[in-house]
Amino acid sequence: MTPKWLLWARELQAAAQSGLAYAASPYDQARYKEMQALAARMMADGCDVELTVIEALFAAQTGYATPKIDVRGAVFRGTTVLLVSEKVDGGRWTLPGGFADVNEAPSESVIREVREEAGFIVPPRKLAAVYDRDKRGHPKPHPFHIYKLLFLCDEVGTCEKSELETGEAKFFPIDALPELSEARTLPWQIARLFEHLQQPDLPTDFD
């Protein structure tokens, strides 16, 4: 369950960010900056993170505040699933993916992420789930509200992968998964995606 202080800090930050985008009065601008500073102090204290880190994170957000989009691609070979090791999470494993980029359709974003992180060319077959991260049991609360888009993808080829964020890419049996980066991917999500693979007529999960 998402702690209330985090929900309040996010809402305060979102209101301040949107206010800064539209307020014309210098007095209103000053008030919204004070709100943003308060949200940063709340977040830093609650997350036990340096205030300057949160201030920089919030300062980089401009325009009307909306949830962020995290796309993940599930590639299965029989009863095995493609995972990549996350360098920033101690080498724990996750479905390849990340935040969608501007000017990319969701399907284009997941194609790019799987190509860069795993070195596989994978046209998406189905949008299997749209999850609110806060409602799905992920540890490590995130400073921003996130929607997770989980795609079933078909493997059609391989290519050179990037080494910036992920290490090895490997297929694992779905009943013998390695230690997962649960801030990104949970075991039940992989199991649910496999159900979608086996039952193509299942409707897309949401919320």
C-alpha cells in the first residue's frame, strides 16, 4: 500500500508543477515554487534521500503533471521467459523495458527497449496489461505516479544490445525465476503474461 505521505508529496509536486506551467503572476509563481520546495522536503524525508537529489528531480519536470509510462516486453520460448539483469539493482532480473520516450508510440517504445536492453527484435503481439504501479505490490515507492504497460512480444531476430543499463540477457524457466528486480517486475506479472500467451482471447488487464 502506497504510504499517505508519498501520495500527498506527489499531489503537492504535481499541483506545483502544473501551477508553474500556467501561472502568469510572479506572486503565484513564487507560491508554487514554495509548494514544490515543500513537496521536495516531504519526499526527501520520507525516502531518506538527499534533498538536493529530489529538488533536481522535481526541477526537471515541467508542464502539466501526468503519470509516467513504463513499458515492458515479455518474450517467451516455450515455458521460458526473457529477462535482463539490472546494473542499478545489484544484477537482479527484470522484463526488458523502461520509460517511454517522447514521440514514440507505446509499441515503438517497447520495441526499442527490448532491442537496447536485450538485443532482440520483437514486434509486439498484444497489450496484455495496463497496471497502476502503486496498486500492484511493488516495493520501493517511486517519487512519481507510474502506469506500467506490459506487452506480449514475438521474437523474430537478434541485434547488438546496449550495455549502459543492463547486463546479461537470458531465458529462464517461468517456474524457476532468478531474484527479480521487484521495483520493476514481479513474479505474478510474469505468470499472468504467460496466461495471456496461452489464452490469447483474454482481455487486457487494467488498473
